[in-house]
Amino acid sequence: MAKLVIDPITRIEGHLRIEAVVEGGRVKEAWSSGTMFRGVEIILKGRDPRDAWVFTQRFCGVCTTVHALTSVRAVENALNITIPENARIIRNIIDGAQHIQDHVIHFYHLHALDWVDVVSALQADPGETASLAQSISTWPKSGASYFKGVQDRVKTFVESGQLGLFANGYWGHPAYKLPPEANLLGVAHYLEALDWQREFIKIHAMLGGKNPHLQTYLVGGMAIPVDPNSQIAVNAQRIAQMKQWAAMARDFVEQVYIPDLLAIASFYKDWAGIGGGLGNYLTYGDFPRKTIDRPDEFWIPRGVVLNKNLGAPPAAMEQERIAEYVTHSWYTYAGGDAQGKHPWQGETSPRYTGPKPPYEFLNTDAKYSWLKAPRYDDTPMEVGPLARMIVSYAAGHPDVRAAVDGVLQKLGVGPEALFSTLGRVAARGIETLLMTRELDRWIDELAANIGRGDLSIHSGERWRPQTWPAEAEGWGFMEAPRGALGHWVRIKNGKIENYQAVVPSTWNGSPRDARGQPGAYEASLVDTPVADPEQPLEILRTIHSFDPCIACAVHVLNGNGRELTRIQVV
């Protein structure tokens, strides 16, 4: 028996530590620890709720915009504000573009190197790589000379002793199964995706002023003008440009991302039986077709699926059933740490009781993480692309059903394969494919609205605090790329009295709760094979399949402005 510590987990956002007991070549038990403190909720107390989105958007620089949208929705919910149609559509476009870019980046730049052996690509025959590429896609960059050029670039990295982007990989690990030609294909598209995502996300700069951290959100709508007669507003020219970016996204996803996903997954079908974890899935739903108050009409449905049950419609999801525990988290609750608290009553009261670095192991029988433990009806849940596809599939979503069944058929596996590490990878790709198609429809919807003469973008209703009730509370939500994201706000006398954010990586990366129930990361690692404890590649595969974003879940705050540490890059 061996106890492994992976700290920090790399190719994620934020700081995550995994401890695992390996016995007989498999993980017997695992613990997930967020190793930084989040204090943004404390910063928000006493501030104007209309400004909250500017602060919460800085939870993270990877999710870029999701906390802004969730925050304005929370305040709008508290103040009973209905936004104009154009604002709803533009928010959908921004959100959809975020999903597409984020998922492509995850597949190639954060997760692919768990499956693709970069150094092996040096042994590839570029001509055979070209034949492979042409057999799975019509993508134009598929000639032998193109792949030879990529191979030469990688060779330069290796021979210099400085692999750069590809440093510190477990190259040559026995768990890698791709032939050299497939590895070269993956490396080439890794590099292509860097250029592609930089160009595509300009849609955020157009609609939000910049990326990351868009600047055009407002409680009550958006701050970007819509006017076909203005050069500085959303007009016909900008609609046409967005259509071009949407087409570029769809081409790359259909001709590069999905073919690569299917090709790579075909070599790793055993991972369709690894990493299933909890089997409980939760979605808030998102992409309203009308108002945010009509979740039955969302493009991504709201619901809960328990015990991997795809044979029945999802159960209703009611946010009042959510509670966060701090039994094994470095926080304390008034009234005792064994209770769970709904976010409206939630507290952010840090109390670190762990060891001082450097230390060998955490005391996992006590508190061991800066992440809280969200639960739904006292049940741990998985959130994210897989949860969205599971809930949508169970709900009979026609586009999701067709896409999921098609991918499963091509891989030659059944629906049970969804409940796995490979299932998470496939679900993210399926969602991206469907999102590229929906993005085009939202742009058309915006154009049609403008064509009808509807130029409204912001509701002035209840903008001024004099129109607000003395006390109000609201819940904002969205399906962020990594899963169900919720913000809860309590407003008193025009100021924020309490603010709590429960983010996807808090759901998935949570420690044990008061009942000892593990979170999704912890549960999914159980029974994962580990060929070499010195190089735990398999553990990284499952953790990366969730696309952790720990910065959203934990943050450093020092109120005295004292320097905590200095990092020198060499």
C-alpha cells in the first residue's frame, strides 16, 4: 500500500492537492484539498449590489465572464427585474462563445497531454499521419509536409532540452496507447487550437469591450448599444462578423475537435469503465429562450439525475435544497460545523487548523480543504458538461439524444459508458458541437430582433435604490463551462448584507461532508488503475476530465496588504 500526494495538480486553474491510497495497483481512497482561501464574499459586504458583478468576475481569469452574468442575474432576481430581449440574446451569445472556447482549450491544452505522448510524435511518419488525418476529416491542414513541419518544431524543443509547453510530462508512460502518427496529429492540433481560440474569442471583445473580464454587463440588461445606423453599436456589419466567427468555430469543432476526440477515444475504450464516481448529476439549466423565469424553456434543461438513471425524466431541481457543509473545511459556522447552511444563510468565516508547510500528509479525519462541501438534499452531486448531457438526455432533449447516441455508436459502446472519465471527455465535445450550432441561431435571432426595430438593451425599471424594498434576497445561476454556478445575495437598505457563491469546482472538488460522503473528485478516483505510483498519470486523467477551476472556489485575501510570498520566474 502506498499513499500518494500530487501537489500541485497542474494544467488546471488554481491550487489543488490530491492525496490517494493505492493498493494492488488501484486507488482505494482519495482526498481533494483546495489549498488557498477565498475571501471575495467578505469584500462584497456593504457594497452596492449593482457593482457586485465587477468584483465576482475577478474570481477567475479562465472563466472570464461567467461570474459577471451569474451576479447580475442574482441581483435582478432579488429586485424582480426583467431584462429586454436583446440583452437576453447577447448574454446567450457571450455565454455560448465562452463554452466553445473553454471546451476546446480544455481538450487540447489542459487534457490532451494525458492521452497524447508528445515525445512519441518524433517517431511518426508524417505521410501516415496525413493519411490518418484525411481518413477522419476534410480539414485542409492535413498534408505530409504540414505534419513534417510540426514534427521538426517538436524535435527542436526536445533536442534543446527545453520542451517549453510540453515540459514535465510522463512521456513514455505505459498508459499511453496512441501510435506515433496519432500523437503527431494531436500535437499539431494542439498548436493550431492556440491560434484558433485567440481569433474566435474576439466575439467577446466585440460584445464586451475586452476579454477576459467583459465590461458591458449591467443589472437590468447590457451596456452595449444596438443600433443599425450607428458605427459604434451592434449593427449589420458586426452581426456579419459574428456570423463569420461562428462559422469558424463550427468548422474547427466539426472537422478537428470531434474527429480528434473520436480517434483518441477509440484507443482508450477501457476508460469508459473508469472514473464514474458518484452517479448523481445536477444542472441549474441555462440559455433562456424567453425569460429567466421559464426554466422549462431553457435550451439546457434544469434537473437532477440520481444513481445513473437514464430511464426516467430528471427530478425537479429546487435551489432551496442546497446546503454547504464545513465539517472538513477550514471554516467555522455559528451554531456548529456539523450543520449544513443554505447559501442565503451561509458564512465565510475562515479558521485554518491544518499543518504548516512543508508537511507530508493532511489530517483527512479533520479539516483538510479550503473548499466547502455543497450538497443537494444532503447528497453529493457531480456538475459540468457530463451532468448537462445526462440531464438533457434523460429529459429527452432531441439534439442531445441524437448527438450522444451518434458518438456512442461510433465508439461502439453503450450508454453506460457515459458514467466515466471517457464519458466526461465525450460529453464536453458533444456539448461544444451542439453549442456551435446554437450560437449561429442566437446571432440570427439578434439580427431578426434588430430588423423588427427592437433596439432596447436595458430596463431602467428598479435601477435606482429608492425603488427597492428595504430587504431582498436573490439567486443567480448559470451553467458555466465547468458546471452549475450559483450566486446568492441578500440586500438590506440598498447594500449587500451577505453574498455567497457556490461554484462548479466546489461541487466537484469538495471534501467529505458531515456524513463522511466524498465529493465527485474523491469518489471518481476510487478504483482508478495506477501503473506507476511515481508517475500517477491515470489520476491526472480523471481529475482533468472535470476541468478543475480552483481559483473560482478559493482565493487569497490579506486585509493588511502584507506580502504573503514572492514567486520568481526563471
